[in-house]
Amino acid sequence: MIGILATGLETGTWSLPTRALDTIYQNTSGKKRRVIVGINTSAAAAQRVKFVVGSASPPGTQIGRVGTADALSGSLLFTMSFEVPDTWFYRATIEAGTPTLDSWSELDE
């Protein structure tokens, strides 16, 4: 992300807010928000996280999901990126297993 900022391709302010899975957040920045989330999975069972956005709380439009369908013998890191309009709500919800949050960054453009 630093390289992107250094070249001037993106305008706005990156932040590394403290976030948690299964928590609803609202974009109150007055700008469009780009969200990038890293998810860790490692267990003997399927692990998945789904991402939802919406103009009302709780958000109800699933825009993607990451994770594994079956048991793992190691660990994997998945990354998901999505945009949230101003005033909209968003959340990363555990759908299966016990995935963990690796990283969460946001860019208000």
C-alpha cells in the first residue's frame, strides 16, 4: 500500500483502525471508503468469512466470501477488498469455523 501512495495513484487517507469480525461498522467519513481485510485460516475444519454491506443496519448484501471448504493441513491467508459508500454499513462475518483477523485497513477517498 505504501508504494501505491508514493506514486500518487491514490488520493485519500489510509488508516489501520481497530476492527473485529462479526461487528457492524458504518462509514461516516463523508467519502467513499475502500476496505482491505486479511483473514487467517488454519484448522481441521472448513473456515469462511463473508463480507456484507448495506444502506441499513444490519447490512444484508453479501459482496464476497473467503476461506476454505474443507479441512486444512496448514494455514492460509486470504485478502478481500471492497468499497463502502458514505453512510453505509459493513461487516465481516464468520460463516464457518474459527478464522481470525490478520489485518484491516481503510482508505477514505
